Amino acid sequence: MKTDTNKTDEAAITQVMEAYYFKGIYTGNVELLGRAFHKDTLLFGDIKGQPYAKTLEQYLNGVANRVSPKDSAKPFDCGIISIDVINTIAMVKARVKMYEFNYYDLLSFHKLDNRWAIVNKMLTHVDL
């Protein structure tokens, strides 16, 4: 059962995902993208079978030094699959298709100082 608080929190998380996370990835704007994350976020996963582990700084540096999906003129598609909120923690399952990748992200959020931020990102590429 969803409470009004959960609906408000889901809306706030959706705002972070759309205004900062997805838009930052698409445009390559690391200042915007960085707003979605807690400063100590760690990222783990695999890309085409290869292990992936980065700090937030390493991840943002990689985004800053690649051609953005927007500038690549290649298809880009993204969306939230699900959001689960329990008190001040939440889990978002999202999809990001860009370049030749079909990513699924599991993003752990925490509400700190009345602001929702990603505190952990796990990702994997799934062949289409």
C-alpha cells in the first residue's frame, strides 16, 4: 500500500532521475549528472562480461571525456522501471540504451538532509 509520503518521495526521486541522472547522461553534463549522486557513491557491475568498479569521480571523468549520446547522433532511450521506497531509503531499477549498450541500473538512494541522492550504482549490459 502506497502512502502519501511514499508518493511524494517517489515523485522527488523521479525528479532526480529525469532532471539530473538521465539528462546528465544524455548531454554529457557532469555538473548536472553529479547532482544526482552523493559525493561518496561507488559504482559496480559488468559491461559485456568485464568487471566494472569506479568511484564517482572516475565515473564522472569518463562521462566528461566521451562524446555524449546527444552529440553522437545515435539513438538514446532511458526510463525508470520501478521505484521502491522504505522510509529514507529507496531502490530504483532503470534502463539506459545508448551507443551499442543496453544497460540496466540498480540505484540505491538515501534521503539525507531532506534530499534524495544516489549512494550506490550497480549496472550491467544485457544484449538485445
